Amino acid sequence: MNFLATLNGFFAALHWAQPLALLTLPLALLPLRTARRGREASGAHTPELLHPDLHGLLQAPRQRRGPRLPALLRTAALVAFIVALAQPQRLGAWIAPAPEGRDIVVLLDTSLTMSLHDLQWNGKPASRLAVAQRVFADFAQARTGDRFALIAFGSHAATLLPPTFDARLAGQMAGLLSVGQLGQDTALGDAIALALRQVQPRSGLHPILILYSDGGDSNVGSISPADATALARHLGVKIYSVEVGHTPDAGQPYTVPAYAGPQPDMRLIAQATGGKFYFAVSSGAQQAAVRDIGALNPRLHPPPVRRATQALSLWPMLLGAALWLLAELLAAGLWWRKDAA
């Protein structure tokens, strides 16, 4: 019973990649047809004795017929070749495709206030920027399929890393940043505008921006935060702002001489673009924030469309070659013995 169950399971999992090749199975009968015609032709050309000597006829050896076994072996070999041509396969489990991610641009504030050591990492004091760097590196490692880009900003905004699928590289590049590297002021509008140039929708998944800052007002730059936020809203890009300072933004616009009109703070930027504002006064709060951002922006997990296959064509091919070789050896041996007789 176990053998029958195993055999039934094998044939149930059997699949033919080229089943139309089995239509050529009648061609495998050609060796038998050829052997039959050979025997008929040899019998037709045998001379008849007009005056047979009965005694001599009785003593004469019986006429040998053409060998049948080589023809049968050639037929079996052709059947094996045709089966191999049909590409038998054994079907396995369904293969889950890789998740499809989205473009995620992280904006890291490197202004002077990000150097404050008012946070902890693994029980040791750490600066605001250092904690943000480590939290982002862990977040990127857990998001296989997403494309990450890094924007650093202070008095100026710069692309630290263009979009890449290499999450490990993204984490390493974030660790290279230092406070004051791009000046001591805050050009938030320039950073958002530069980040928007790095993103593009993929597979219907909208890109997002994650803004890390201590909540300082933007006071320099050629593009105002209000204009950059309006552009992000127009492009359908959500901005998730993570504030690492001690006093959360109140959600009130502010004014600075550098720009005309009121400018949105981090809370208002997130609200205006459909994102979310997080106030993270500890490393654990930052980790919870990025986990929530990840949950709000899941990757796309398409259903499996193909199964694992094990090719079986080699075995009927080897069997057919062995049968054909055996047929040739037998045919050569039979004709040699016939000639020797």
C-alpha cells in the first residue's frame, strides 16, 4: 500500500512542460515497421527449388528470420526519447515571490542641536543623531524590497545616498554623518524638495519621506518649508516626522525673515501630507515610531504564480541512449553469428 501511495503521489505531482511532444509517439513504431519490411524483402528474394531434393531439404539448416529484439529495443529507445522531449517535471511547493517595496527617503538633521547627549542607547548616553542613525539602520535591515535614499541637511541639503536596494549600505552611509557637517542652521525646505527628486512610485506603492529632526525652525534655504510641503502634497508623497527634541511641536505655523508667510512646523508638515507626527524622547520611542511607520506602509506581497520544479528529462534520455546502444550491439552480434554460420 505504501508503494502504491508513493507511486500515486509521484504521478499526481508529474507535469509535462511540452505535452504536445507526446503526439509523436507513433513515430517510435518505425523500427518495427522497417524490420518487418526487411524480413518480407529477404523472403521475396529467396530462390525456389524447382526440383527439391527431399533428403537435402531435410538436412539443410532452417532459414533464419531477421532479428526482432533490436527493433523492439530501438522502439523502446524512441519512446524514451519522446518522453524526454516532452520534459517531464515533478512539481513542488509554491514559490513565494519577493515582496515589492516602495521608495523611502530618510531626512537626517545634522544641525548643532542634534549633538546633545540627552538620549541613551544600550544603557549608555548617546547623541540625538547617533540614536537616529542606529534606529534607521535597524529599520532598513528589516525592510527587504524597499529602496532607501538618504538626505542630510543643516545649513545646506545634500544627497548622501541615492535610492538603493542595499539596506546594509544605507545603514552604513547614515553612520558616516556627523553633527555640523552641513552647517549649524536648518534648511528644511531644501531638504524636502531634494528628497522629492529621489522618489518615484513603483507597483502602485506610493513613496514616503521620514524626517528626523529635533524640531528646530527652518531658517535658511532657497525653498520654504511651506512650498516644499505643498509640492509633496501635490505629488502624493506622505511625510512622517519624528521629533527627537524635548518639547514637541505644537502644530502652529511660525514666521522667519528668510521666507514670506507662515511656515509649518514638523507636526503640520505631517498633517498636511497625510503622514503622521511622532514625538520620540527616547531610543525606544524612536524604534516604536519607525515600527508604526512600517506598519502603515506595508510592502506588497504578491501571490505565488509558479511552483518549484524538478526536471526529470535526464532519466528517460539516459534510458533511451542505453536501449539504443544495446540494440546496436545485439544487431551486430546477430549478423556476425549469421555470417559465421
